[in-house]
Amino acid sequence: MNAIIKSVGVYLPEFIATNDVLKEKYSLDTSDDWIKSHTGIAERRIVQDNNTLTADIGYLAAKNAIERAGISPSEINGIIAGTMTPDKQLPALACCIQERLGCKGFAFDINAACGFIPPALNTAALMIRSGQAKNILVIGAEICSRVLDWSDRNTCVLFGDGAGAMLLSASEESNRGFAGMALAADGSFSSILYLNTLGAEASFLRMEGTSVYKLAVSELGAITQRALENAGLGMADIDLFVPHQANIRIIQSVGKRLGLSAEKVMINVDKYGNTSSASIPIALYEAEQQGRLKPGMLVAMAGIGAGMNWGCALFRW
């Protein structure tokens, strides 16, 4: 049995905050042109209701994935969730979403922020391949707007809110599913991207943009190449590269290093900004909606986040 991506679901807040809206609302010393030229971001979604929880939007994305797969919540054997904006220190976000869905099985979180998807997919795929589960939800959900310092133009313009869910299922299809993986981390970079415990003094997301940029450009390309080598594949085998949507310059630089044409690189950071753990599922969902994914295509999903940790997951669609 192999693990296939059976469906992808998303939830995106209705409110669209353009760069001009942010500039006016928070009196930022910046401009629409500057933000677009430096980040590629034109707008992002932001949760407006203070009563909305991260578990709420994660649940809606998961519900969307389940409905699109045409299965019942009772068929879900486990949930792996990721977020940097949990509603509570405990319990895990996965447990809160599990309660809302009404399903059983295991539920736990992986704390990797923007780097969440590769290790989560690896864990889910190996559990399915070993026979421990048949259907596992991987859910990234973020309300980034609540942990941003809105006086810091270098970070506040980068992020958006949203949730994405991927349903992995057991399948006997030989031309679909998990194809390879590579993971890495280096804790010596822990100070370049961090968020203090929620509720603590100055609990805002902090980032050294230049350091993160340099690391992301060098390591996302290298980890993608390593994943391909582990799978006995080459760069020419990639049909679509779906990276974490952090910054247009990072994405384009990595694509260039890998020698991939623009048609093979999925980009939607312009519409949603950096949605952290949710960005790859949201991008994958849009790629499917745009008709850019066909059965048997090799998809490479690469992410890097706080830790610093990074990885690349290979799946045949």
C-alpha cells in the first residue's frame, strides 16, 4: 500500500487586506510598490472576528478536504496539525479539530511553523505505508495577524491568515502517492526566526529577514535535490514545484537554482502572503483548481521554517 494525496481542502477568510489598506490602517512607512517589488505580495486574507479560533479555521479546511474526498469523518484514523498561533498551549490543535470533526484515532501537532508540511507528510505517509492507518489528515492553520508587530513593516506586511488540509489515504495504485523525502534542521539558526510563548511580554513574531532569505535560498534547493536523489529521480522528473510561499524573491531564486521553468513553479504568495504552515496546502489546492496537476505528475513540496528546519516531500499526483 502507498499513501496518496486523496484531496486538499482550504479555508480563507473573506476580508482581503491590500497593501494600501495595511499602510493606511497601521500608518506604515511603506508603499504598495515597495511591498510588491520586495516581496511579491499584493494582498492577504485577515481574520476579522476576534472570536474566531485557529481550531475553527483548521476545522473548516479539514471539513472541506473530507467532503472533497467523499468520505465520512468516521473514516479518519488520525490528525497531524501544525500552527504557530495555537489557541491554547494545551491541548494540541489536532485534538481540538478532532473534537469538532467527531472522528477518532490519534491526534498530535508538529511544531515547525513554515516548515510543517514536509515532516507532517513524511510521518503520515510512513504510518499509512506501515499499515497503522488508512486515512490521515494533515492540517496547517494560522491566524498570523494576531502575532504580528504592526509597527514593524519588515514583518507585518509579509503574513496572512488561512488554513489548508491534505487528506492522505492508503491506495494500491502504483503510479500515485508518496515518492520520496528529505528532511533537515539546524538549531544554531534558532534566533533568526522565533515567537515567544503566547501571552509573554513582547510575544510578537521576530525575524531577521536577510538571514532567513539566504538560508532559504540555499537550503530549499539543496533539500529538493537530496529528496530526488533519495528517490532515484532527477530534476527533469519534477512536473510541479510547490514551495512554501514566503517571498517571491525566495521562490524565484530557488526555482532558478533548480533550473525549473516558470511553468513548473507554483506561486500564489501575491494573493495570500505567507500563511506559514498553511501555505503549501493552499498553493496545492490552487494548482489543482487551475488544472496544473494531472494524474501521475511528480509534485515536489519544499518548506523551511522556524527551528530552523526544512524539507522536501515528493508525491505523484
